[in-house]
Amino acid sequence: MRILITGASGLLGLNLALETTHRHTVFGTVHRHALKTSPFTVIQTNLLAPGAVERLLEQTQPDWVIHCAALANLDACETDPLLAKQLNTELPHTLASLVARGGARLLHVSTDSVFDGLRGNYSEEDAPSPVGVYTRTKLEGELAVAKADPTAIVARVNLFGWSLTGKRSLAEFFFNNLSQGKQVMGFTDVFFCPLLANHLADIFVHMLEKNLSGLYHVVSPEGLSKYEFGLRLARRFNLDSSLINPTSVYDSGLKASRSPNLTLRCDKLTRTLGEPIPRLSTGLDRLYTLYQQGYPQMLRSLEPS
Ligand SMILES: NC(=O)c1ccc[n+]([C@@H]2O[C@H](COP(=O)([O-])OP(=O)(O)OC[C@H]3O[C@@H](n4cnc5c(N)ncnc54)[C@H](OP(=O)(O)O)[C@@H]3O)[C@@H](O)[C@H]2O)c1
């Protein structure tokens, strides 16, 4: 398959491009983070520039587009709601319309946080009720994609992993601080179902191969608090878990509103794929193996100095 991945310098897009490039022809877009070298074809573009999406599709002629580019920083979305709307709502709409018209297929990446997090254990049937600019613009993006291209896959995710900058994911936050002996907060009242980005990549490819359509929760079957996540990571990496201070998110001083229970059910996807989605222990084992293999340093070496 020819696969175009937008946001290939981001946490998800980069891992996805690296995991898929061995078996498929992969094109990955970057914007401000150019890559020095990479095993896939890198295209530097501002996807918001007039005509950029048309040119990209013309140049790459993809069978599938996996749209990971977004304004995914909650506080940045609160500070610049117009940019959040352009990137998280209008761009997915443009992409879905053009991809459908050109005969390709789209997997659009959305988020677990389209829910308000008051209840948890949400299925695809539950009505979203987003809190804050990021989640509102992401939900509007989902709806715009489904309207422009009903055959598109919309995947709600939550992920962790190694990133280009080494600072992008919650796993890196705990790893970096604990390895330097620094104390950190761990939220005891924010729950989620994080999946390793590399596992997410394998599942996405499986979803494309099965030609799926529609809305799927693509998360780990295991919900836990961010505090517990830190403890489990510390144990796996043999780091000092007592440096993680159990804290309520309401005492943390964060600017954007956080949703307490964003655990999602993934049984629709498990049934459809006919195989279980990896649990956190499997994700942490692979994160550790990647670390031992020098994967974080390899990612860092892709960044121009
Ligand atoms: N991280 C999570 O835990 C999480 C949780 C739930 C959902 N998600 C969703 O997963 C997807 C990927 O998230 P992520 O964490 O990988 O995001 P990320 O690390 O912040 O990466 C965002 C990507 O978007 C690109 N981008 C931003 N503005 C652009 C523009 N104008 N033109 C072209 N590219 C642009 C960035 O390129 P440059 O860096 O090169 O500028 C980068 O590659 C998003 O849809 C996000 O909403 C993520």
C-alpha cells in the first residue's frame, strides 16, 4: 500500500511511519520539525497553506491517508482557539473531502477526550460532551470527517511512547524526571487507557488491511490512573517510584480543564479484528525493549542539530 501519514514528526506519526515503512511505501509530512534522515519519504509542508493538501495528494497518490497532524497541546488550544479550529476541525474536513474525491481512503485520528470524563468506560455509542477548546475542535473534526467521507475510519486514541524531542509523552515525562532523581506529581484522579504508539501502529495497519470504516476506540483494554501509570513505568525501568507524589489534578494548577475518567471500551475493535489489544504490561515491556535497543537515541538522531 502507499500510505501518507500527516504529522510524521509527532509522537504518533513518527512511530507509525517507522513501524510501517518496512512493509509499505510511506510518505510522512512534517512542518516545523524537519527530519535529518529517515527511512520513509519526508515532505515538509504547512498543511494550512492554500492548496497544500491538494498538492500533497497529487504528489503522493496514496491508497490510505492516516491523519495524525493536529494541535494536540491542550494549553496551546486554549491560548489560540482559531489555530485549534483550523488544525483540528477545518483541516480534517478538507482532507476527508479531497481524499474521498480522489478515491483514496482516510483514517482520521481523534481522541479519548471527546468525553467529559464524568463516568468513564465509554463505548462508541455514548454521546460525546467535550470540555475545552482541544476536545471541542477534535469532536467537530470527527463530525466533519464522517460527513465528508462516511467510509473514513475515525480512531479515538490515547498513547504513550518515545518521541523525536524526548519530551512529548507521559512515559517520557516520568522516565526523564525519575532517571534524574526528580520528584513529580502523579494524578490519582485522572484515568485513561494508554496504548503504546508502536502497538497503535500495528493495529492501524491491521484496520487498513481489513478495510474498516466508521468510529472505533483504539485504546488499551486496561484503565488506570496517571499515578498508577507512573508507578508501573518506574517498576518496569527499575526507577525510584517513591519520587512520584500522588496528587489530585484539581490541586495541580493546570490551565486547560482536564477530564477525570477517560477510560474507553475497545470491545468493538477487539471483536472486529478478532484479536486482543495489548495490555499495559505488554506496552511497557516493548517500551523497555525499545529503550534497550537505543530507539529513543535513534529518534533523537533524526532531528537536525
Ligand atoms: N499524545 C496523546 O496522548 C494523544 C491522546 C489522544 C489523541 N491524540 C491524537 O493523536 C494525534 C497525534 O497526536 P501526537 O501526540 O502525535 O501530536 P504531536 O506530537 O503534537 O504532533 C503533531 C503533529 O502535527 C504536525 N503539525 C502541526 N501543525 C501543522 C501544520 N500547520 N502543518 C503540518 N503539520 C502540522 C506537527 O508537525 P511539526 O512538529 O513538524 O510542526 C506534528 O508532526 C492527534 O490527532 C491527537 O489529537 C494524541
